[in-house]
Amino acid sequence: MTPHSLTDADASLTARLSRTLRPIPDYPKPGIVFQDITPVLRDGPLFRQVVEALAAPFRGPGVTHVVGIEARGFILGGAVAATLGAGFVPVRKPGKLPWERVTESYELEYGADALECHRDALERGSRAVIVDDVLATGGTAAAAGRLARGLGAEVIGWSFLLEIAALEGRRRLAGAPSPALLSV
């Protein structure tokens, strides 16, 4: 499966996202330009269009679960899961889940962190798509993929609202499609 090709509707969505995302310089640390998606979320028709576009490349391959990465990936991933008729798996920062967990550590552009999910969140035979708002260095997304695969799931792809291309995060996601709606 390959990411869907750019259509006039996709080009229109890309232009609208470019105008709507809010860049915030020096957040959370100096030198980082945070891309705030809350203006996209508050625009109902745009939010719906984004969810449909994030789900579109994965409509046919039998997705059983959507993995959403804390916190904005919960918002987007839950909506994508509902659109695909799939289950939703939250992947959280350490210590936030109430039951038995598996943990995966990773590096990101401004430090180190870890992700956790319940040890029964996925199983052998699950077919998962991982959703997050931004693909930067790829550390967070790759860690979520390792968590899913470690539980026996097949990761059939990733889906992102925005990719920061200069950080080359896509390199860490080799082996499965990883479309982004907008690249900066």
C-alpha cells in the first residue's frame, strides 16, 4: 500500500492547514517551533476533513486498531479509529496507565522520554495504524511502533497531520507507509 496521491481536495486541505496551524517559537524549549493544532481542532469542518484524510490511506487493509500517541494523537487517533471502525489504543507517558504496562524508551529532538501501553492492548494478528499530530525526529513514532510490534501486532503504517521534513523522522519508520497531510 502506498500513500494516496495528491488530488485537488488534498491540495486544498494542505493550503488550509498551512493557514490554520499556529507556530509557537521557543516552545517547549528555545530553538523549537511548536506547531499548535488547536486552531484546526476548533474548526469542525476542517477537523472532519483532517480525520478523513488521515484515515484514507488505511481504509482497505483491514486495520483492527489505531494507536494514538499522547496527547494530541489521542484526539486524532480516536477519531481515525471511529472512522475506520477500529479499536483505539492509547500510548501514554510513564505512570499514567492503571494496569500492567509495557514500556519503550526513545530519544526526541529536545531530550529523552518513554511511552507505555497496557500489555494486553494489542495481540498477535492485530493490524495497527499509529496516529500522531507531528512527525519530527521520528523517535516517538518509532517507539510506538516498537511497542505495538512487541505485543505481536503488525504495524501497517503511521499517519500524521504534519511532518517537519528537515528532521528526517521518516527514516526511522522504514517498512510501512507514513503519510503526512502537510510537510514543513
